[in-house]
Amino acid sequence: MATSPEAELYEFLRNQIAQRTKMAASDIQTDSVLVDLGLQSIDAVLMCGDVEDHFGVEMDPAAVFEHKTLDSFAQFILRKMNA
């Protein structure tokens, strides 16, 4: 069964954050505050590189910290994907 690009992105981001913070992906909610999850600057750089590779959109690592929640960050990426 095919998933929507939005669902794929949210799952991808949850897994990326979980990998970098040692949290369970299931504990990361759309309203989770990214800096409260323990993401560091290097995590933002690596995660944005993975987003670029996987979804084909250019990312500035600062965007991770410009968007407070997972949902806000994901919606930003979706807008870039649809541009």
C-alpha cells in the first residue's frame, strides 16, 4: 500500500530524530518541540543532508531551529517539495 508523501515525510523525520536522540520514534509527536527532543546543531546538519538525499529538496540546517515543532518543520519541507 502506497503512503502519501506527507506520511512518508513524517515517518522519515520521526526515524531521523529517534536515531539521533536515542528516543523511540513512537514517542515523537507532531507537536514535539524539536530542541526539547535534544537535537544538536550537528544533528540538524546531518538530518537536513538526509532529507535532501531522500526527498530531493535543498535544506538549510538552520531551518530545523527556525521551526519549533516537528509539524512546522515537516510542513516547511512539504512546501519546498511542492514548489
